[in-house]
Amino acid sequence: MAATITIKHVATGLTTTLSNYYMTEFADNISTSYNKVQTFGRMDPLVNYQGSTRDISLGLSFTLTDRAEHVRMHRIITKLQKMQYPVYENKANALTIQRPPLVEVTFGNLIRGNSGGALLCAMEGFSFTPKVGFTPEDSPYVRFGSPRGQQNAQGQQTEINQVGTADEIFFKEYSFAFKFTVLHQQPMGFAIDSSIRDRETDLGKDSSYSDKNMRFIGGYYFGSDVEELTAVGVQPAAASTDTDPANPHAEANAADAVNGE
């Protein structure tokens, strides 16, 4: 059983969970940029720190066997595709964006917020690539059906104004690819403040800070560290679940999620 991956569209609460997959790709990249100035007579440039950005790439593969799994899979795909779009202030004016299509992601200790909850990200892309081919093993499942009728105002199916057909195409294997740009909700770095909880100082045995009051202010659960603090007699900091009033997405974060698979 694979660890559950949860993705929530912050602006709407639309949520989906992924399980029973094979992980085909994972990369957590932190890129640090500097302004480099070359001076006469100096071999090395002068460097001024500009910032650090973090992005995560994730690849998943699913193997399905029955129609119920295929129906659920295409519902998940549709939800993930919808999450690429923003909320508009007025449906009649698609030029005024009210909320961007940001997402909150959780995936065990690999993708989590710095306070232990979900990680706020910009999902820069999502793609699903089914396995197709010319052999019986790779061929998609095709289910032919009669033409669909259009529903009337009472939700009843009609025989006129037919819209498309009931043909269904499913695949035996699906591959998902995600790219997330991490949006940190707090300053990232270090500061001298002994009142801040830091896993390095809690663990104690491997803390190498030169100043005993140095602390990492980027969040107690930053990174993928899973070492049990209770083994050294320390209770871990509680994961934050409170809505941050300074966060412009606080209202959306606190909204109830739309139940999804």
C-alpha cells in the first residue's frame, strides 16, 4: 500500500487523493541564485546572495484492472486538470482573477509544510500519459454505447438533441507527472533566537551550531527528516492547523474541502 498523496485546490477546496501507485520519479530541488560581479585582477567573482527557490517533480504510475477503477481514475484526472485554473471575480468577465490556482500538497515526509501540515505550492504542470500500443497488452479498453440524450431542466434524459455518444476509452496503465513550485509562508533561514524550536537542537546529539542560541526559523518540519525525537526524550512540536490571518489565502485554506477520491 503506497502512502497517500493529497492535493487540494486552495481557492475552491476541491480535493483529491492518490493511492495504489508506483512512484516513477521524485526530485526535490533547491536552487540558490547569486549576483556575480567580476572585478579586474580578481580570479573569483564577488557574489551577492539573491534568494533560494524550491521545486518538486513527482511521477506516478497506475495499473488498473476493472471498470470501477477506470471510472475513478478519470474522475481524479478531471479534478487535477480543473485545478490548473483560477477563480474569476465574475463569470461574465474572465479577465479579473480573484484567486490564483495554488494547491496544498501532502505526501508523507517528502512533501509537507514547514509546520507539519500541507505544503503550499504553485502546480506548474500536470500531465497524464496512458500506455498505448498495437499489441493486445497495450491496447486500450473501448466500450461502445448508445448515443447520450440531453437532460432537460428536470434532470430527465431526453431522446432529442443528442450530445455525443456513450463510448468509453480506458487504459491499462496511466502515468502522472507533476511539477510543484514551493511557496514558503514564512521566512527561510537562520536567526539567533533560543525561543524557537529546532529539530537540530532538540535532537542534540548532532547539532553543530557554533552559537548555542542559533535556530532555523524556516519551520520545525522543514525537509524530510523522520528521526524520532522521543528516542532522545523530546516531544516534537505540534503540527500547525490554525489559519494564519496574515496569509492572503487564509479564508480558502479554512474552507471545507470538497470530498474527492
